[in-house]
Amino acid sequence: ERLGQKAGTFCPGTRLQGNGGLPMNMNRPDMTEDVKSKDYTNKSLQKDSNPVTMKASKSPATESSDQTKAAKHEPLVYRVEEIAQLLAISPRAAYNLCNTTKDFRVLRIIDGAAQYYMSSIGHIMGVHIETDMRRDAFDHLLRLDYTYYNNTKVGTIMGRITNDLFDVTEFAHHCPEEFFIAGIKIVSSFVILCRASIPLTLAVFACVPLMGVVSVYLNGRLRARFRQQRVQIGELNSTIEDSLLGQGVVKAFAAEDQEREKFAKDNQDFEQIKTLGYYAMGAFNTSTRLFDGLMYSVVILAGGLSLVYGKITPGDMVAYMLYVTTLIATIRRIVEFAEQFQRGITGIERFAEIIDTPVTFQDAPDAVPLQPGPGEIRRDPV
């Protein structure tokens, strides 16, 4: 009975049963000890077990429901004064924070729209350019005489009008924009850094002309390798075409081994040329990495000396590091597209070779269309 009063779970006179339905011995010492209410009930019950003074508590489900209702009544839009109180800042700082957040959202929307336009419309423009180039090349091929086709393999012509123009889409889209953005970043960085320290800026940007000279030289080697790849893939296509078109003759004379040797030779040459091309690309990428480290070294050394002698402030030193990082990121972006640029340039060069091929037979300037005649054959003179 005392236990029941402590726990508040039964009334006096109730008979308790233990395990198996047997009556519990209430005279046991362990059953007459004072028991804390928290051992049998939730924490919300008071230690005072008097039903009159004991207060009922809300269940967790009711509390969560009340919290949800309270959250619904909380305002979603706050005034500047309320934001300042919540963040423990001045009203002016809260006002600037709100304006900055608003401007950031607007800029992100503009950036997303510009990115969509550049990714979709830019590539579509490159596709149109590639299509027009292929159309002009095919129209010019129809005007050439038999001499050109006798001296040029059909597989090489097909490679010029198909594979060589595949990379023109990416080249026509990315090349102008990447070089334009890189030029703006380099010029703007130079102007801004000159306002801090002209000697230090000149020392940093002295690496750019040297980097340009080395890049032009290595780019020339890289372009020559890619051009050799274009030529060799045309030869490989011609070998495959001749072999497949003449399978009747090949099988008639049991010349499969000779055809395998021809294909293996052209395929091996293409592998060697492509390997040399990647060696040239590795040299180009390595040179840009070395110049990156050189520019960082110049900034740290010259900037540290200027900082020691009071020529620049610590803020200027940080600005130099940030702008140099931006400049190096721009250069690396161009390096990433170097292979694509070279493939596009070599494709355009081989397209120009077709267009520049002279047409042997041309109409006279005053030529008129042939009109239908009487249907007679005249031999004048024979």
C-alpha cells in the first residue's frame, strides 16, 4: 500500500500479485523501503505523491505538437532590428548583411543564366560552324576533277571531311571565350597590383613573357604531332577501305597475311606518332607547372623583402598571393584546353587544304547554260 502511494499506480486495498499469480509479500524488507518516484514513473512526476498536490505533465507527443504550433506562428520574415537582436550586431551591420545576401542571390541567378547560355548556345554555334564547313568542303570536292582523286586516297578525303572537323565545335566555342577571359584577368590583375607596388608587379609579371615564349615553342611541336596524327589516321582509313573493298580478290589469292602486315604497319606508325604527341603534351604541361612555382617564388621572395622594408603592407602581400593564384588558375585553364585547341587548329588547317585545292575546269565568265537542241549529232570539225 505504501509502495502504491509512492508510485501512484493503485489504490489502498488492492491485492498485488507477483510472478505466476502468487500474492506478493508486502512485509519483505525490500518492499517497505522508500522508493523514488523517478524509478517507476516519468521524470515529470513530483516527489510528493499526494494526488492533490501532484501536477499532471504533458506527454512528449503533446509537447511536440505544441512546439510545432508555436513554430508555425513564428514569422518567416524578420525586420532589420530583429535580425540585429538575433545576431547581436548593430542595425547598420544587419542592414548591410541583408543587402549583401540579396545581391548574392541576384548574382547567382545571373551566373546560372549565363552559364546555361554559354553551355547551350555556345556549343550549338560550334555545331553550326562545323556543319557549314563540312558542307563547303563537300561542295568543293564535287568541283574537283579526276586528277585530284587519282592522287588522293578516298580514305584520306573521308578523314578530312569527317574526323578532322569533329573538334571544330569545341574549338570554335571554347577558344575565343577562354582567351578573352584570360586576357581580361591578366590585364585587370596587372592594373590593380600596380596600384599597390609597381616594382613588385613588374617582377611578378616578368615571368609571363618568358612563359609565353616557351609555350609558343612547345605548342608548335604539339601542333606538328597532332597534324601527323591526322595524316596517319587518313592513311589507316585508306588501308582499311582498300582491304575491305577488295576482299574478293584477297580471298581469291589467299592474301590475308599480306593485308594483316599492311594494317599492322600503319597501325604501328599511328601508335608511335600518338606516343610522341603525348610526350610533347607532357613537356608543355610540365613547363606550365614550373612557371607556376616560379611565380609563387617571386611573390614570396620579392613580396617578403618589400614587406620587410615597408614598401607594401601585409594586406598588399595577401592581395598579391590571391591575384597570382587567380592568374595561375587562368593559365592552367588554358593548358587544360591545349590538346583540344591543337586538334581544332589542325582540323581547320586540313579543311583549308581542301578548299585551297584549285579547280582545273571552270566555266568562262560569260558562259550561258546549254539550251536543248534539235537532237542531231554534228561533226564540225572532226
